[in-house]
Amino acid sequence: MQKKNLFKAVYLIIAILISFSAAAQQKHVFSLGKNDFLLDGKPLQIISGEMHPARIPYEYWRQRIQMAKAMGCNTIAAYVFWNYQQQPNGSFDFKTSNHNIKEFIKICQEEGMWVLLRPGPYVCAEWDFGGLPTALLKIPDIKIRCLDPRYMEAVTKYVKALAGEVKSLQCTSGGPVLMVQVENEYGSYGNDKAYLEALRKLWIDNGINVPFYTSDGPTPYMLEAGNILGAAIGLDSGGSDADFNEAKKHNPDVPVFSSETYPGWLTHWKEKWARVDSASIVKEVKWLLDNKKSFNLYVIHGGTNFGFTAGANAFSPTAYQPDITSYDYDAPINEQGQATPKYYALRNLISQYVSYKIPPVPAAIPAIEIPAIKMEKFASLWNMLPSPIQSPQPKPFEDFDQNQGCMLYRTTLTGHKSGTLTITEPHDYALVFLDGKFIDTIFRDGGKWSVKLPKTESKNPVLDILMEGMGHINFAQYMIDRKGITDRVTLNGMTLMNWQIYPLPLDDKFIASIKQTAFNGPEKGLFFKGKFNLSSTGDTYFDMSHYTKGNVYVNGHNLGRYWNVGPQHSLYCPASWLKKGGNEIVVFDLLQEEAADVSGIKTLN
């Protein structure tokens, strides 16, 4: 009898699993009505929260998606960053850790969420070069976001590769992907409708058969230039009858939704933290819900610009605004994945409108403090210089297949040996040295690109310019943004020739190669190292308030950039990048001369 009951139990479990699998693979038809989105012929109000897989440690993907669901969302919108997926050799990584886009989408489905896919190729997103690969900038006269054949050749390879990963995850194949965005906010940049149509055709030719949408500001010229017939209209943002009516003027036969409703905002270095009060976003979302409008919260959770992934804005050639490392964005779910008061205000509002049950809020992920870590001066960039590359004139980073990090430019002065030194243009931060003596810094912003070189007794004085790249521009007309010295260097108007160039990428491979060195060069550009032990791990923020400007590496992971100009003074480190037992932290600082302790704190500072 026991054996018979056991067989029955096993049979029941198998039947449940088969039923669950069949339900998970159920195919759907998502279509565009005149005013509504239709799922299998019935209106669907999309309540979406946006997050970006590349900005979230993959161990936390599920928790962040669960947090969005527990706020009342039924959909996740996700950017895919082309330059994050494409490797330096031109191949694509869709398998390892945060690169596994297919896995992220599958987790969305497992958690009962639909997906709006935002694959670019351009995305903006305060991400380095708006998601475009910086290898494109090695082409001297490249034109982007248009039908330049060299650009389109690269785009075609990307679309083919990504479509191969996601086409089986469309709702038409039993997956959660409802719509795919064509480009992003194109009406703010250009007016090449043929380019937009070519992109749509590329996706269709590579197996994408769900509807498409565009996203643009709710102004007439943006909508005219950015939308294409047959694609739903996304508004960045839409929060009034006037916004939606304006969109309908351009295409009355497709649904309009707010594709980016902003519960927070971005922050640049040297600014105060951007803050959006809960009352204003609750009021805007209430209007959308009252009027049965679909919307996407950009962002519900921002995450972090780890490594060299932060972008920049520039609304004139001399107004450069690099983004901070944190992408907390003052979002409802903060950088650590925790619910904020704004989260609970929106959860309470949404719960009054939706017919489905909103699950409980997941428990917060533990955070830890780390006592002060004793740091020591460990190595000097000046003792790690590679063999130089000879060049008549300075060349930008991209010419040497380098994205960011640093590059040293060196020449011997002949003729003029003191006076006004001008860098045209410095992208983005320069340290100037004469015969090993530090003279001054130059920051790209503001157009003040000159320093005074003092007189020297040296017969053949050596000029060194150490350049740091701080993020490629990701929005508007100045996106062709190469790093380093992008034109020339003059001294009293004389163009300086015959340069030695030393690439210093500061990437993972470079950092892993560092060995302890003597200190016989300038007291700038130094590495500091510390070791610490943990009995248990948890999320933490490394407090960098006693350092000046540079990057932090923990157990080989680049946490991103810090700068004492603020507003950010601590860098997020997820628990998964820490280990029980021994850990190592390496700090590279452009300006700091003496070691200072580093500690771990529980919240963003």
C-alpha cells in the first residue's frame, strides 16, 4: 500500500511539473490596438519598473525583480548595453555573470513578469557612450546613429547576435517579451527615418516578431523625427492629456504610453544629489492610473556604474558633466536593493488600482560595517610604464584600443621651454608635470585648458601629461567623444611635436599585474593596498572620503570612480564580491600622496 501511495505521489508531482512547464511556455499574442495594448485580444495596462542587468550583481537579479513585483509592477523594462556585451576582440559574451541577458529575462518570467526589451543599439542611460562600443571611435570620420555603412555593419552584427539570444523568449514563443524598442529618444538627436526603418527591418529579419515602440519627449519635433509608423509611441515622459494628445497627432492608430516616468533623477560630479519628492511622483502615477495609461518607471532601481561604465553629458563643447558611480537615482528601490519611503508610497497607490494580488516586500539584504583597513603605499604608476609608442602628435585613447583609464603623453621641450601650455582638447582630466615636478591639473569642463609652465634650468626639459578618461558622452550632439589629448598641445602658440605615448588602461588585467615598486618618480599616480578579514559577508560601502580622485578595486573587482568634489564619497560593494577570511583592496589615486585608512559603512555617503 505504501509503495502504491508513493507512486501516486511521484505521478502527481510529475503532473504538476508538466502542467507548470506547459503554462510557462504558453504562447501569447501581444498587439497594438488603436488606444490599448492587447494581450490575446484583451486590454493590458503595463505597469513597468525599469532596471538594467549590467548595473546589478547577477546574484541579486531575482531579488530586485521581486522587489519590483512587490511594488505592484507587472512588467520589467531592461536596457541591453551593446558595449557591455561586445568583447574587445569583437565577439559577444551572453553567458558569463551579468552578460547573461537570456537568464535575466527567464528570471523575469519565473517571477511572473512581462518584459519590455530596450536593446538600442543606442540607449543613453547615463552609460558610457550611450551603449555604443568605443571601438567605433577608432574610425576617424565615423558617423553614428545613421546609415553610415561602417556603423551599420557593426550594428548588424550586434542585432544578429542579440536576436539569436532573445527571439525564443518573445511572448509569441512562450516567453515574457512583449515589445522591443527601436533606438532611443532619436527625435532628440537626428531625423533619419530611413535609419529607424532599417533597424526595425534588421530585428524582423533576425526573428523578432513582437510589436515595436519608440521613445521620445512629448514635443512635436521629437515625435515627428523619432517615431515610425506602426510602432507604439513611448513618451519620456508622459503625464498629462496634453502629452498624450500631442503623440496622437503624429499617429492616431497606435497606443501611447509613458515609456519613462521619472521617480528620481541622475547626478553628476560636483552637483548636489538629485532628489525627486514622493508627492510629485505619486501625483503623476495617480494620473496615469486614473486614466488607465500604461507606464514604465525609469528607474525603479538604478544600481551601480561599476568600473568604467558611467557616461557623461555635454550640452556644449566646454560643458562636460561626468556621471557619478552610483546610479541610485533616488529611485524607489535604492542602490542596495532596499525599499525607500517612495517605494511604499507607490506600492500603496498601485495596490488601490490593480486586480492582481501584490506579494509581500522581500526582506532586505544584510549590510555590514568593516572596521578601518590599514592601507600602505604600494606602487607608483611611473614605475609601471610600458614601452612607449612614438607619434608626431598626441593621439586619443581609442587609437590604441583603450576605453578609459589613463594615458601618459611625454615630449622633450625644444624652443619654448616655459610660458602658457594649452591642451586642445583635454578629455577629460589632466595632470601636468615638468621634469617630474607636478605643475597643475586641467579639467575639461569650462574650457580653461591652459597652465603656466615655470622657467627651468634644464637644457632639455621633459613635459609629461597624464590624462584620465572619465566617461564618454552618452546624449545629444557631442557624442563623438574621444579620450585623452584629442587634438594638440601648444606652448606659447607653438605646436609641440614628437611624443611618446604610454597606454595605462587600469583594467582588471593591468591591476592584477601590479607589483610593489620603489618610489622614484612624481608623488602622484600612486597605488595603495590593504588587507582585511571578514567572519561573514554582506553588502557594504567603502568610505573614500580620505582620498582624492581615483578608482577602487576589491578582490579584483573595479567598484568605480570616486572624487572628493562629491557628492558621492563611498562606493557600493556587493556581498558576492567579498569573501569570508582574507580580502584585498587596492586604491589608485591620481593626486593622493599618503596612505589613509578605508572603512566599510552600511549606506551610501
